[in-house]
Amino acid sequence: MSLFRDDGVVLRAQKLGEADRIITLLTRQHGKVRAVARGVRKTKSKFGARLEPFSHVDVQFFSRGSELIGRGLPLCTQVETIAPYGGSIVTDYGRYTAGTAMLETAERFAENEGEPAVQQYLLLVGGLRTLAAGLHESHLVLDAFLLRSLAVNGYGASFTDCAKCGLEGPNRFFSLPAGGVLCGDCRVPGCAVPSPETLVLLGALLSGDWQTADSCEPRYWREGSGLVAAYLQWHLERGIRSMRYVEK
């Protein structure tokens, strides 16, 4: 029997029996972890409210073996709140839908339980913090998170230089399979031809240039979001279900 302590973000909470829940977290040291939280649905529960989606928590697990991820699910025995991002996110529809898509995406990229995904974890914490602060449009925060998640998982897109030959940009032809923009010589059938302003926006979101992103016109936001969603779906091979509810 072993105790493990880690900090993580609550991705999902599922009912189990009459009073328990199965909590899915993305943790710093252990990647995705599913654990049972007993009695958290009771009104007298000490930490039920701390284990809601979007919560950034410090949690202690109890495992019956020497490893956290084993045959059975570990138990959540102690929980302390680090940052209650959900309080600011769930009160606004745009933030809530964007945040839900971020949680689902993070879970998809950290698919294997027990495998550390530190960069994805840090991206999620930073993305939820930015979303909760409300300093930028929620869909821009989501697109920035998606682009950076793709990048840290090996699917970084190019929005200036040719993704095939490296020709310095700007280049106009965007190809999902190629991984970004292509020059005229490398162009392949089926390329999209987005507005130059849209490509500038996506490059700004990927690099964290919020001054450029915030000043972009809404029509380029919508075109950019469509490209990001298509690029994400191409590499995940199936879409993120919660993306359909995100406000554009």
C-alpha cells in the first residue's frame, strides 16, 4: 500500500454508486490519472467541491500496490485547492465551452494513464488561468491552446515558411497533411488559401503575441478557428466533441 502526492487539473467527474465519483485528472508527475473519490456527492463532503472540472488541485492518492497506476483505481484521500478556475469559467458560456474543449483535448493528448505529460499539463494550467482571467476572447485562448498542444505533441504547424522546402514566407497555401503553409512550387491539390491576415493571427496565437491576436478583425478569427479545428481533427483522426458548442 502506497501514498502518492501530485498536483493536477480535474478533467472529468463521473458518478459512481450513490455517493462516490471517478475523477479524471491530468497531473504533473503521473500524466492522466483516474481515481475514486468516496463520499464526495454527500452534502457533508469535505472536498467534493474541490474536485469539479477546471479545478487546479494538490491531491493525495492511496494505492493498494507499489505503483499509482495498477489493476485497480487509486483513492483520492486528501485534496487542497491551488486555483479554483471553474468559478470564473462556468459563469460565462463562451469561457465554459472553450474550457470544456481544452479539457477534452488535454485528455486526448495524454491518452495513456500514468505516462507523464508535463508540457501538456503546463499548457492546460496556463490556458485555464488565461481563460479565467477574461483578458482575451475565449475562442482565441482556445485556439492558442490547441495550436500549442499540437506543437508540443509533435504536430507544430508553420504559418510563414514553407512546411515542405522551408522557403521563407509569407506563403499562402495551407495543407493539413503537410503541416502548414506551402510555397507555390510545393503546393498540392486540396490546399486552402486563407487570408494573409488569418495566417498572421494563427502565427501570433502560436507564439503568444496577444497584441497582434487581440487587434485582429473577427472575420479572421472565424477563418482561423476553422483551420485550427480542421488541423486538430486531422492529427487526432477524430474531432473533439465539445468543439461543436464553442462560440465563434
